[in-house]
Amino acid sequence: MRQAAIMGITGRSGAGKTTLLVRLVAMLAGQGLRVSTIKHAHHGFDMDRPGKDSHRHRAAGAREVLVASDTRWALLHESEAPTPPALPDLIARMAPADLILVEGFRAALPVAIEIYRPALGKDPLWPATPHIAAIATDAPTLDLPPGLARLDLNDTAAIAGFVRAHARPCPPTGHAP
């Protein structure tokens, strides 16, 4: 089996990263690719609810709780580190895939597409982020430096084609978190 490829979807808050990522997953999976995703959360999050058995297990001190049903399973891992695990270590925990789309982890990505909407009034990331290979934008005219591709944010097929052509091998793993 070949190594998974990776592509980041990055941009400022409110630019539409998740909206594009969901469209890309549907299109690329529909083309027969095994697609997985990773999303970084800037704030603590909890997929569990107080009162549920799995929450009670964690509250009692379980370091990991795996919840499984006939249709899915989820592993909840309590991290003692003050920083999030490294992207390669998270990838190492995932099942094999053809493509991993990553929302967040901007500094750890080998290649990314930035979603940039000038109407948001926020500065673009690409001038200071060298691994951004393309800008997906809704601005009909946007001056970009040579070598930085411009993609129509509303043309999911073109963006999916760019992803397939420019995704890079996943970074090597260190050790599991």
C-alpha cells in the first residue's frame, strides 16, 4: 500500500475552511479515494457528555476510553502535555487512507491551500507562510506572486484536481502520543 498524501486547508477564522473541506471530502470520496480528515481545535473540546458511561470512565481517571458501536468507534485520549500532539503522531494513530485533509496545524503542513476572502477584512496568511501552494478565493481579481496558484473558491472540482495533483506524502511519524 502506498503512503497517504496530505493537503492542508488553511485560512483565517470565518473564511470557510470547514465548508470547503466538507465539499472536498464528498467529491474526492466520490472519486473512490479513501479520505480522512484532521481538525485542530484551538480551545478545549469534549465529544463526551456528563452522565454518559464513557464520561464517567474518564472522570474516574481513565487515560483512554474507546467507545464502539456497530457503525463507528472513537478513541478519547486524555493528554497531559501542555501542547497538542504533533501532526505526524496523530496521523500515525489513523487507519490507512489515500488522502488526509487537515484543517489547522498550519505550521506543520508540507503543503496547503489558503482560503482567502478579502471581504472579511483580514490579512492573508500566504505572504508569511511558505508552504501555501494556492489561494482559493471568491475575489475575481487578486494579485498573487508567481508560483502561487489562484483557485475559484466556488469550483470544487478544480480545487479537488489541485489537491490530487499537489498533495504531498505525509510527514514521517515520531512516536504515538
